[in-house]
Amino acid sequence: MATAKPYSIAFGKEIREERIRQNLSQEELGLKCEVDRSYISGVERGRRNPTVQSAWKIATAGLQVSLCSLIEKAENRMHKLQPTKAT
């Protein structure tokens, strides 16, 4: 099995945090956006790399947030993880 990429992990963590904040199970989220619970699990763990269409459905139909906000939060998470270069 391929290793998850850091950006996939960061994006998945944002989805998971928002899902938990909304008190949704993976199954409930999957039903809302018409994907299987195992797919949601894979995305949240960074093991699945969703298409733009799938990511849009998870964000807007499932979590009722903008895809842009999830991407921005994931990007901020990535910046926090990257070491800063000393000058």
C-alpha cells in the first residue's frame, strides 16, 4: 500500500475535525454526500485522494462548508508542519 502524502493527511484531518465538530459519524457523512463510509475513512486518513467532485460533495453536501475553507485550513496545517529556514 502506498504511503499517504502529507497534503492528503492534512486535508483528511480537516474533514475529520469538521465532521466531529458537527457530531457526525463517518456513515452519516457518507450518506449525506452519497459515498461509502469506508471512502470517508480513507480520505480522513489520507489514504484516498478524492477528486475535486468528491471533495466538493464532502464539503458542501456533507459538511455544509466551502471546499475552499477546508483547503485553506489544510494549507495552514501544512505550513505549521514545515520547518522554517534559518537565514
